[in-house]
Amino acid sequence: MYSILLSAGWPIWPLLIISIVGLAIVLERSWYLRQIHIFPKNCLETAFSLCNQLLKENKPTDAQISALAQLSPASPLLSCVLKEKLAGNNAEAALEELQAVAQTTWFKLDRYLGTLATIATIAPLLGLFGTVVGMIEIFGSQGAINGAGSPQQLAHGISVALYNTAFGLLIAIPALAAWRGLRAIANQRQRECEEFTRQLFKKLYSRDAK
């Protein structure tokens, strides 16, 4: 592997760096966006239990709602609805506050995905840059121009050009596929958050709508 990196020349190092960054993002996002992480086993049960408790005029404490908010990335949405109802705010005020919390939650779900998309975009360009560098090494010397260039220099220039092109595509294709997959998972988690929050909101504020 090290010999391949040497043959590819210095343009391969930016590709190697972004490949490591991209792999780290894919692993981190794959772990973060798991359903069991966004909605732990006791998260929804706790939220709707506190909701029933609140409807029965047995008001939960602020500590209980704060503890709910710490359970998962999605739980601040659920705790926000409960907190607004406990404070006696109407549906319009609660919805406004909920939208602000939702923006923060969506940001957490989408974190680093833009960087992964950028890696998928620039990897082929960096590979093309390496190709150009390789071609310059082939034709840029006085010996190559006069037709007396050494075979070793010619072979090195060709290897730089081809290795960088291949590495650029080898990074870009999986990065693009991973971005599309993680983007779909993030959208699915967002829809799940919206649905569970809507159910909780409807249950708490259904009387206000009547």
C-alpha cells in the first residue's frame, strides 16, 4: 500500500485525508442515526406517561421533564410540548416554541452530511488534479520535450496520473452512495420525530381546539 502511495505522488495525500474524514463521518452518522439512538426504548413511554399524568391534573415536575429532554436527540421535542403545556401556554405559543426546538433537532440530524456531499464532489476533481500533475511530469521536462526522457520518469508520470484518477473515483463513488443513504435515513428520522411530536401535541392540546 505504501508503495502505491509513493507511486501516486504527492497529489494523493489530499485524497487520502478526505477519504479518512469521509469514513469517519459515515461511521459517526451511521451510529447516530440509528432508530434505537433517536428513540430509546423508554423515551416514548416516558413522554406519553408524563402526558397522561399531566392530563390527569397530576402535574409532573420540571425535573422529570428535564430528564426526558436528556434521553435522546429527539426527546427535546417531546419535552418542549410537555413544558409548554405545564406552563399553561396556548397551542399557538407552544407551536412557535416547538418550531424553534425542531430547527435545532433537524440540524443535529443533518450534521456533517453537507461535508460528506462536498467530499463526494471534490474527490474526482482532486483526482483530475493529480492526473494533470502526472501529465506535467511526463511532458514538462526538457528531456521529454526533446524525445530523450528517461523511461523511469515517463512511467512515474503515468502512474501519478492513473493512480490519482482511480483514487478520486474510488473515494467519490462510495461517498456519494453513503451520502444518499444517510440523507434518506435522516429524512426518515425527521418524519418519525414529527409524527410522534404531533401525536403528543394533539393529545395535550385537543381540548383547546374544541
